[in-house]
Amino acid sequence: MKTILLLIVSNVFMTFAWYGHLKNAAIPLWKAILFSWGIAFFEYLLMVPANRIGFFSGQFTAGQLKIIQEAITLIVFAVFSVLFLKEELRWNYIVAFLFIFLAVFFIFRFK
């Protein structure tokens, strides 16, 4: 559970680092890059321990950690894009997300 919580929080930081600057087009690119790198530092402080804890505890394989991270990223991004960027969550996005969640099912179902 600790791994999953760390992955969730790290993905919140990652989403803001990658997409938060899209809220304000007036920010020069170089400032957006520096700001994003600053946020990404905190993402790494959480993501690296999450992966090490999950992997070295024997709880998850590297492949499982990656697909978990991708699924969490999609959930966090969907919430972020609707609430922060005020974008519409379209039906085709949802279908695409469902395919990723099928990957989660398959990676854990067939070991």
C-alpha cells in the first residue's frame, strides 16, 4: 500500500510538472522548463522510493510497477485536465483509458 500511495502522490507532482504550465501561455518557455524541473525533483523523491519499496519487497515486478504507474497517471491526469485545465473528458479518452486498465488486469491475472 505504501508503494501505491507514493506512486499516487508522485504522479500528482509529475502531472503538474508536465502540464501545469499549459494553464498560462504567457510564461516564457525557459521559465516553464525550470519550473517543471523544480516540480519534477519532488516527483523523483517519491517515485524512486516507491519503485524500490515495491520491487525490493518482492511485492511487485518491474513490469507490474510500470503498468500500475501508467494507470495511476491516467487517473491523476483525467482529474487534473478536468479540474485544472478545464478540459472535457471525452468518450474516446475514456475508452483509451479502459484499454490501459485492461493491461493492468492482464499483467496481474496471468503471472
